[in-house]
Amino acid sequence: MNTEAKSHTLQAAALMVAAMLTIGIIDNYVIHLAEEIGLWQFHFIRGLMTVPLVVLLSLIGFGTLRPVRLGRVVLRSLLSAVAMICYFGALGLLPISQVLAGLYTSPIFIVVITALFLKVRIGPWRVLAVAVGFTGTLFVLQPDPANFDLRILMPVLAGLFYALAAIATRSLCAGESTVVLLGGAMLALGLVGAGGLIWLALFPVEAPPGPEGFLLRGWVWPMWHAAPWVVLQAVGSVIAVFMITRAYQLGEPSLVGVFEYSVMIFGPLYALVVFGQGVGPWQGVGIGLIVLAGGIIAVRNR
């Protein structure tokens, strides 16, 4: 590896770690949103804030907003939106360590989906990675068959749709600008949020107070206590996604992707230090196994 390539790799690693640190911090505050407003209002208002930021990125030269294949971008955006609805919905109800564990099963789903449906041959190392990652997920989520809670499936669904969006990005959206994909995902989330608000306005349900009502709560106004956290999410998510995209442009994806797992350190560590939200020993083992599985998949993809 020459000096320039090493420099780009170091820059990519630094950007990815910075992005994961940002996500690990800001996503801990979703619980504050869940106490006052609903999931659908959050995504609708965040969409109103983030889409102009994406337009600004295009205007200053980071990519076009014109898609090459509109239908494919729409499909990828919807898959990404469903993943984020499940992810943020789970953040309002579950500890961040469990939610991140579910989301980062996505490399495992990518291997399984490409093997079963795209007929890509997988070797014994990837099979081992799937087994290790699945075991780690069970350790972190700790499902109780005698008292099963459907909420623990939300992070895993987030991981599934995140994987589908990743596959769509690679196989359907090659050649699309980063700004198009970022803008499409943010716009789709905003529209899904608007749809959820309209549904709850037409068919209202009684939402429990606090975070338990996050998924069922309709429009709430005023929302002054939640507003700072929505702004934090809007600005922080655009910055983080931009850094992630730039990291993958600068460095070898299979190497850069390993640093994405640093969020599973930053998120729970911040929750522990700031909120006193600890991680049990078996959950710690599970997080380690998921990171190991992702590392195996990344190395075998090189």
C-alpha cells in the first residue's frame, strides 16, 4: 500500500469512527423524544429539517439530486425508511445496546439473502459468521420463551430491512449520487411519518404516557421540550451519514466497514456514563460475538 493509499485509509477510518461516535451519542437521546411526541411526528418533522440540508449539500457541489433510475431509488428509499422506523421505534422502548445489536445483524442478513435469493455461493467462513452473529444476537436480546415480548423483534426487523437497503444500494442503485440516496431516504422517512400521522388522525388510539406511547402517539403540539432533540437528530444524522459515505469513498469498503461496529462501543458506553444504563455480562459477550461476525464477513469480502 503506497503512502497516498495509507493516508486515504486513515482518513476513512477516522471519518467512520467520528460518524459512529456521533450516532452513538445522539441516538441515546431518542428516549427524550419518546416521552413527549410520537415516532411518526418525529420522522415527519425531522424530514422537514433534513431535506433542505440535503439540498444544500447538492448546491455546494457534493452531488446531483437527479436520480438515474427513479424507481430503483424509490424502492431503496422505502427499504431504508422501514429500517429506520423499526430502529428508532425500538430506541424509544429498549436499551440502546439491544437496538444496536439488532440493527447490526444486517451483514448476517446480507449473507443469507444473497445466498438464498441471489444464488451467491458462500463459503464455510461466512456460514461460521452467520452462526456466531446469530448466537451473539440471542445473548444480547435474551428472549424469554415464557414471557416473550414482541418489541425485541423490532431491532432485528431493522437489521433485515437495513440489509435489504444495502443490497439495493449495491445491485440496483450503482451510479446514483450519494446525495440522491441520502435525500431519497430522508424524504421517504418524512413521508412515512406524515402517513402515520394521517392514519392516527383518522383512526385515533389512546397512547400510554411516556415512552410506552411512542409508536401510538399522534400529533402533539406544542412540542418545545422535544424540539431540541429533533434538531439534534436532524443535524447529527445528516453529518454522520455524510461522513459514512465519504469514508466508503476514500477507503476499501471491506476494511472501512469494520470500523462501523465501533458504534456498539460508543452507544452503550455513553448510555452507561451519562444515563447509568448498564450492559450485563452475557450482553457484553453477545456484542463481542456480533462484532466478530461482522469482522469475519468483512475480511472474507476483501
